[in-house]
Amino acid sequence: MKIYKSKYLKHNDDVEQYFINRPDDFLKINVADSHSYKAMCEFLGHSPKREKFEWKNQT
């Protein structure tokens, strides 16, 4: 499991580094944060249809 986590974290870092000089082309969000949905809509150039991400299939 440790190797998978390491590869995952390296991939994320590589992606962030690739876009380091292109902030208008990359958006990093945490879907658990209530403001992330609006940030995503703004990034995509769309008006938000709700206040936050829908949460379906809650258990």
C-alpha cells in the first residue's frame, strides 16, 4: 500500500508542477469544502445551480 500512496502523491505533485505557470488552466479543489462547487463553476465559466456539491447515496 505504501508504494501506491507514494505514486499517488508524486502524480499529484507532478500535475501541480506542470501547471505551476498556468494558474488559469488548473483548479485544485476539495469537494468536501462548501466553497469548492462555486469555485469549480467559476473556473468552468458557468453559473452555479446550487450552493455546494450534491451528496448522493449517503450512508
